[in-house]
Amino acid sequence: MAERPLAPTAPVLVLETESGSTVMTPSRDYHVGRDPLSDIVIDDARVSWHHAVLHPETDHWTLQDEHSTNGTYTEGRRVQERDVGPGTVIRFGNPADGPRAVLLGRPAPGPERPSAVSMPAQTGTFRQPTSVRPMPATRTVRIGRAPDNDLVIDDLIVSRHHAELRGLPDGGHEITDLGSHNGTFLNGAPVTTAAVRPGDVIGIGHSAFCLVGDELQEYVDTGEISLEVQDLTVAVDRGRKTLLDDVSFPVGEKCLLAVVGPSGAGKSTLLNALTGQRPADHGTVVYDGRDLYRDYAELRQRIGLVPQDDILHAQLTVRAALSYAAELRFPQDTAKAERQARVDEVIRELGLEQRAGQPVHSLSGGQRKRVSVALELLTKPSLLFLDEPTSGLDPGMDRSVMHMLRGLADDGRTVIVVTHSVLSLDVCDRLLVLAPGGRIAYYGPPEDALPFFGFDEWPEAFEAFERDQDRNWAGGYTSSPLHRRYVIDATAQPRLTRTGPVVITPPRRPRSRGAQLGTLIRRYTAALSADRTFLAIMIALPFVMGAMARALAGSALTRDTAMNALLILCVGAVLTGAANAVRELVKERVIYRRERAVGLSRSAYLMSKVVVLGTVTVLQAVVLTLVALLGVDLNAPGGEGVLMPPLIEITIAVALLAFTAMMLGLLVSALVRKEEVTMPLLVLLAIVQVVFCGALLKLDGVPGLEQLSWLVPSRWALGAMAGTVDLARIVPGDLTGDPLFEHSTGVWLLNIGMLLVLSVVFGYVVSWLLRRQEPVVMRK
């Protein structure tokens, strides 16, 4: 593919109004009006809500009136559209005394920020400011998303009232976070209240602010950023095995980069290092002049990651899946209308309008990938990473997805895609080929790669990588002119050196645990309700197991029926609880990892499963018990249980057993790697519960078996039920002589208490297992 020529662009201009100055770069339109969300806000009754727009052409700017009531004027004449440039004076609403704006020229952006910025190599974005505002010496400037702020930021990841920049009596300033959900940052570090020196950089959402003299300069990250990878090295097994070996390359603005290579070349390791999921052991990633690892807590909102597997609940509709994701990712004070507007905007951007009401599982592979990308675009990331987005797609869908990524890059993002497919490399700007051992075998335009390797087809090149393991692929590229042209000479970012180990600050939660829990419960309930197969099994299972227990119990619990009836109740409760939960964590693992990386609370996620599945399981257990025993003579001593009526006590024991089995099912689901192995483990789980419940084998006083049975929930549940009806009296024998079967208050409470203890222990283990599966940065 030929080098993409840079189109001529309009000059950078400064628009000066009474309220301040706005630096206009030719990357977008600038809207003028009374609307607080306008780029240039003019608070005058003669100015329309949406009054005019300044639009960049190929080499100049145009001023267009947006059908305003009182008109837009230049040189005393009302205009609908005209070319403008340095020196143009514009009046809004009245040609004589309407609000005035003047266009001034400004030098083109240089490679560095103004020298007044502190530590530009660590905090600079190396851009010219987007706007410049006068900063009063002692006044407090409130910053946030709401229109009543002094400085309004149109950014949904910014809280309504986010922070205050306060002038101090001694002439200095301090920044104070107002309890924002995504945090306020000073020179990349999260702060609550901190002194601001001249040149310090304040980070809020996608914006950065810098005090230079008596001016407050704003730098907005619009997505057109560059990335530079510097000397990334990753090793495992205490350094004995290298996965990435001194990888360095630059990625320009609006660049679509494809990363290819044979299996084991380090593609996934590189992806984890670039996204901060697993920082490199050596080297760093420079995000538009900033150390991504150092400033990860601030910059992580600007990074989107689409894993290979879909990060969607397949039962939900496209709109519902995106709406719940928006609710989790945007600040807690974001209004529903604001979230829905952003969801609708992303749906339109990805061309999903006709699919918005369809369940995700009914979409084609390419459409599902579009929805996964849409989910990541909600927060307007500047960097978008995709891991094998075309895996499993036919050539047509492969091409379609890659063209979609081309369009996303052209719209003003840097897109990096790891792929095995070489069908559509021609739409990419750059190609990175990794050789075995995690070293760069090629970096440059895709069309030059095969001639560089000396092959006609990609399969030949990949065969050579596998066949010639000892060949110095990286050395051949490093000594070539291509390396100097596309790596050394193309490098524009500052050289950042790391002196110690990486310490990444985990991102803050955009919502409180309670708010996340509420959203997760509603989403999970909606997903389960849409799964008709699950609903049918969930409803039928307690009735079927209850009917079996009733058939065995007959009209009364007797010597011949009591043990079998209680055993079936145990089996039914175990199957009901465990079957509900045994797939639920493993099937959502990819979703959980991604959401955890953007601030999801582990405890809120786990509690949402416990609340929803626990409620369903307890209701099923009640139905199971009532179907089995309602109207049956339980033959309890004097018709009384230990503390309550016998049927209530048995119902409590069955419900707790089902709940504990549900927690055990979650443990199994957190432990396994694949969903396919959960069903065999469910059968094994049920067999263990039957064998160690005490109905078939004598456990009391048998070394080893007795201690092992303490970990089996059905052992304690059967003991509680047997104690309620005094099973030793109904069915005399060695088995029923078990001390846990005694008809006494202490023993019954011990059995019930042990079920509760096991539930808590299983929950703790599940939380520990979830932590082990999280991105490294979130394990703190």
C-alpha cells in the first residue's frame, strides 16, 4: 500500500472573544452559540442557541450562519457563508454592538509544548493549547460537566461538578477534587487537594489544564495522538524465558497498525504491555509524550481494548448491552438521557441502527465484533486495541471488519490490531511482524514486508519463521534502511528512562460499589430472563426432584421411606443450586476481565451473582421441599421440630443446602478454564454429596472420611433434617446413630451454622480465584 499523503489543512487560528481565547485547529468544526455545550459560548440574548459554525476547508476557514434569529455579520453585512481568516472581525446578533469575535493567526504547532510547562517529557502532550482563558488571581474556578460550572467540559467521563481550581491569598493556586468518580490528576498522579505550581498539568477526563502566567491553557485529547514503544522487554520464569525482546517502534496519528507473527512470537504479550494490563519488565510506552505506565490511572480511560472473545452478554439486545456498559463506565452522576444519547451516537457511528433491537446471539460474527467495538467506543478512547477481531470470520467478514477499523482510524484514533489474518493488510498504514522470541522482524508499510523477506506469499514467510528458528530475523531488520526510515527517523517522542520497577496505580471506580451492584443485578437478571432454556430448566427441576421425593415419601415418613426421601431432597437441592451457578463465571470470564480493567468492583460483581442466583436457588429449594413434603406426615416427635414446625425446619435446611451448593458451583466455575468441563464436574459434585452425606456410609468415627465429610454441605443438611424428625427413632441403626442426627437444639444449630460457614468459605475462595484471573494492574 502506498504512503498516505497528508492533505493540505487550514491554518491554526485563535478566536478572541470577551470571555477568552480559543485556539482553533483544523481537525474539527467549532460551534458558536448560547448553548453551554458549544465550543465558543456567548451568553447574550441576541445570540441564538446554535448560532454559527467555523469550518476548516483544505487551506482556509469558512464561517457559516446556522439559521440564527438575529444573524451573523462581518464588515457590517449579514452573511450566510463566507471565507474568513486572520484579521476577520465577526459580530453576532447585531452588526453594530453585538458580541464581537476576532480571528488572529497563530504559528503552526511545534514539536513541543511551551517551555513554561513543568516536566514536559513526563506530562506534556506536545501540542498547542486548544483554548486559553484568563485566570483570576484569587477567584475559584469550578470545573465539571454541568452547565453551571465556570469551566464546562463536554465529556461524559467527567463528573457534573468535578474539581475546583482555587486562587490562594499568597498568589498561588491549588486544585481540589470534588468527590469526582474518575479522579483529578496533577502531573499524572491522582490528588484530592494539591498545590499547583506554574506549568503543572491538571488532568480531568480527556482534558489537561496548565497555568502559564495569568492564563489557563486547556489541551483536549481529541484522539489524534501518537504512540511510541521504547525498548519493551518481558520475561517469565525469573528471567529464563523472554517473551518480548527490546521491542521499539513509533505509531503515528490516525494510524492503523497490524501486528502479525507465528504462534508464540509474543503478540498477546505485546498487547498486554501496550494496554497496561501487564506492564513490561523493562522499557515503557509513551502516549503522546507521557509515560503510559506512570500516568495509567489517568490515561486508562483513553484506551479501548476489544478481546478476541466477545465482551457481551449474548442474551441481551445490542442497545441493552451497550446501555448497561455505559451505566458501568460513566460517572454515577451521569443522567440516563446523557448515557442513552452516547449509546445512540455510537450505534450510528458503527452502522448498527438496524440491529439495535436484536439479541447479540442472533448477529453474525462480524456484527458481533462491531458491537464489541461499539462498547469500547462509548468512552471515546484515543487508542483502540483489538485482539484477533477477524478470528473465525469468513474472508468477506474479515475484509468488512478491517475496513471498519480503517474508518475508525481515519476518524481520529490510533488503532492497533493483533491478527493471524493477512487478507486485508493492504488497508493498514503500518505492519509489525514479530519473530519467535518476541523480536521485531519487520516494521513499516505492509506492501514492503514480503519483498523485504524475499517471499511471494505470507504462508512461505510463516513457514520460514518456524523452520529457521536460529536465523537472526531481528538483526536483519535492524541493519536495513527500512529500520532507520520507519523507526529511528520516525521517532518524535521524548526518550523516557525507567530507573525502578513499574508501579501502576489502579484506576478508580467510576461508580460506587452499591451503584455497580444495582446495575449488575439488573443486567444479570435481564440476561437470565432472556435465556429461555435456563428458565425452563430452572422452573422444571424443583418440581421434578420434588415429585421424586414425594413418591418415595408416600403419605408419611416411615422406616422404609424416611431415609430415601431425605436423601432425594439433598440430591435435589445440590443439583438445583450447583446447576444454576456452575457455568456462570467461566462463561463471563472475558467480560469480567475487561470490565475489571476499567474499574469494576470484584465484590460487586461476585455479590450480583450471589444475590440473583441465591434468590432463584432459595425459591427453587422452597418449591422442591413443598412439592415433596407438603401434606406428608413427617413423623416428628410429638409433631414438633427442634425449634420450629418440622416442615419449616426442613425447608430451611434444604434452602441453605441449595444456597451452599450454589456457592460451591461458583467455586467450580471460577476454577475451570473451559465451560465444557462444568457438566462432568457437576455430576461428580452430586456423587460426592451423595456418598459423603451420611445416608449410605457410616462416617462418624471413621478416620479420614469423617474429616473429609466436614467439607461436604449435604452432610450438615442431612444432619439438620434428620435431627428435625429424629431419624434415629424412625430408622434405628448404625447409620442413623450419627451424633449429627440428634434431635437437639445444639446439634441442629451446629448443622445450620456449618452450612453458613461453608457458604462464606466458598465465597472467599471464589473471590480469591477471581483475583488471580484479573489483569495484573487490578490485583492491588
